[in-house]
Amino acid sequence: MTLQELENTLPNGLHDAEVKHISVDYQERTLTVDVEVWIGSIDDPPERREAYRTGQIKMSGLVFFVMEAPDARYPYRISSKLTIDAADARQSLDDQLIRSLPADAFFQSLWVSEWNNCMHVAAKGAELTWNDSPVLYRNREHQAKK
């Protein structure tokens, strides 16, 4: 499964997912991302709209993982979280690099809100495993201010 296919199985994709931990194992060629995924719905009652579930995305057959530097104009230093959303930002990378990917690999960018920049990953497989933790409900005041 590609990261895009995985995202298509989620109610809101990876929109507003929060990254808790990232681990790269170069010997095993894996990228592991611990996330809290937004599973609520805008149609839910207000107290349930911001439902999040904790899980782990594991990408296998890692080809590369690139983290762009934060935008210096953004207050990235004061945030203790990374909020992501899937994006198509292949124009940020060398076109020849993208064309050189193995035929069985996927490419996906993840826009990091607090950085105003992206992380890019190319790998051969992606899977999501949910943790046994309870669903979290949040009050997202920053969203109301947009």
C-alpha cells in the first residue's frame, strides 16, 4: 500500500495529524512515524469533532526521507508539535531524483504547518497500526481563529 492509499482509508486523510516521533532505520530501510490522526467529522457534535486516534505509520523499502528546513519567517521554535497534511510538493526536489525512483516505489510529501515546509518520503510500502489508547478529544482554538 502507498502512503496515498493509506491516507484514502482515513476519514480526513492525514489532514491535521500530529507527529509525535519519527524514527529512521537505515539498515532495515524503514521510516516509522508515531501520529495522532484526526478521525472526527465536522458533522459530529462540537465536543466530538476533534477526535484523534493514536497510531504508527511504518514505511518499508525506504528509498529516501528528506526534511526541509523550517521557514525562518515562521515561529517554528516555539511549537512543540508538528502538524502535517499530505501534499504534492515534488517541485521542491530535483526532477531527476523523482524520475529515478524504482517502479514499485511511491513518493509523497507531508506539509508541516509549523515549518511552512515539507518532509518528503519515497518508499515501497506503508501501513498504519492503531494503538490501544483511547480516542482523544481536543478543543482546537487555533482552527477557530483562521
